Amino acid sequence: MNRALLCSNVAFLTIVISASGAGAQQDERSMSQDRDSTNARRLQDDDQDHWLDRLKFSLHGGAEYQFETDIDDGGDFSVARGGVGITARTQINTDVSLSFRIDYNLDAYDFSGAAAGLGVSQPWDDIHTLSLGAILSVDAGNDWTLFGGPVLQISGESGADVGDSIQGGGLFAASYRASDSLTIGGGIGVVSQIEDSARVFPVFVLNWQINDKLSLRNTSVAGAGTRNGLELVYDFDSNWEFAVGGAYQFKRFRLDDRSNVADEGVGEDSSIPIWGRLTYRVGANGRINFYAGAAFGGELRLETSGGSGIANSDYDSAAIIGISGSIRF
């Protein structure tokens, strides 16, 4: 748990970074063009236009498979993942925008053999995660943007108590447009943990257009769920791009009331996925992402209902493959 202290919370707040437009720069570039060419002019010319009439939506989702791998202390497992979500964004005025995002993700674990390192043959199976976030973004002038808002996550195994599966918090951060090609920023976030103390951690923002073809940026497109990381992206042309990236992936969730040593306990799964991604842009508003890679440094952890450690075990690197997509309207 200690080595996951920082990155776990950053991963949890991916929904906020993405919704703010600071972490998913691919969508932000298109949305900023919309704002520059349409919203700003409309706001100046039509004061009676309500912000609800300016709502824009984005649907996103994907599926991923993490192939079977060995648990160091005995047994093996694989994971099938899937997720779907929607983002709503509106320009309240020329300086203020508001975003809402909701995501549902399923992680279906399949353990085979005795998971001896965790003390049980089937530590958990299907994990359901519902994440909600809202971000208010303010153009503060002089190339500064301030953004922040609350997040809420419910993550638990099928049959787990919903009230005991809640995590929540929020963040405040700022980004600075240092030049036409570089935006950087940071801030601070606070989020609660299931059966653990709240965490305080930094938040980072980066979008660097190195040249006409190459960029380095935060991203959240390369996953079935809300995985956030850093990618080096190469644009082949107006339709295709290729990227290599990595992230820290962390999940902490409530277990059901099965009759074993971890009755209503807590589970964790952490790893460092590295991937290659090929994206096809479907018109101006759609994207399809194909990616493959591997998860390294994996660890599973099992705790009691009070958060006391029962057992933990590392697992070998595991191949991953997936597809995701989004469309704006």
C-alpha cells in the first residue's frame, strides 16, 4: 500500500483531470477550437443564450483483457475489463466552463489454482466501480487556467455493501500556457480510501507539442476504464496517430460478505501498464483506439473489514490487449 500512496490517488482522479480538459488533451484541442470558433462568438452576440443550450456531450467506452499470469506465492489469474461513460460540458461564459462525468467499469477476475499468497482460492470475482466527477474551469487571464471540483467513487464486489464501498474527495489545480506548444500545471487533491485514512497528493498537468508531428501529454484514452498516464504521441496524418505510454494503475474495493477470512474485507490490485496505441479518427468527432502492452510490477492485497492486512503477493508481468473509443456530439 505504501508504494501506491501517491499514484493510486492520481489514478482515482482521472475522471476529474479528463473532464476538466487538462488531462485529455486530444479532446481539449477539438473542444477549444469549438469554443474559439463558436461559443465565444455566441456568448458575445447572444446574452440570452442559456448555458444549458451550450451543452456538448462525449460518449466513451472500451474493453480490455489482461492475460493469465502467475501469482508468486501460488495460483494464477486473468482479468476481463470493460467500461462505459459520458461527459457533459458547457461554456457558462467566455471565461468559465463546467464539466460533469460519470463512468461505470467492470473488472471480472478469474482465479485458478489456489491463490496461496492470499490465503483463499477465490479472493474476489466481479468488481463494479461507479465514478462521478464535476469540474469548474476558470480562465484567470495571463495564460492561467484554474480548475477544481469534487469526485465520488463507489467500488465493490458483486454483493458488497454500497455504503461501505464509497470513496470521495476533490482537487484544486492550475495550468499555465507557457507558449503555443507547452501547457504545464499542477495542484493538490484529497481523497478518502476504503478503511484507510484520507490521502493528500499532488496533481500534474502536461501538454507539450514538441513539433508538428510529435507531442508529450497526459492522456486517458488508452484503457477500458479511467486509467490516466503519460503518452508520447506521433501524428501520421489527419486520420491516424500512434502512441507509447505508461501509467500506474491502482484499484481498492470492498468485498462481499462471503464466509471466509476476508468477510466484507478490502481488496487491492496495483500494476504499471505500458502500452502502444494506434488511433483512427472517425471524422471530426470520433476516435477508435487499438492498444496492446503489458502490466508490470503487479501486486494483489487482501485486508480485513477493518483494513488490517491479511496477505499480499506479487504477480508476474501480464500481457494486455484492448480497444476503446469515443464520440462527441
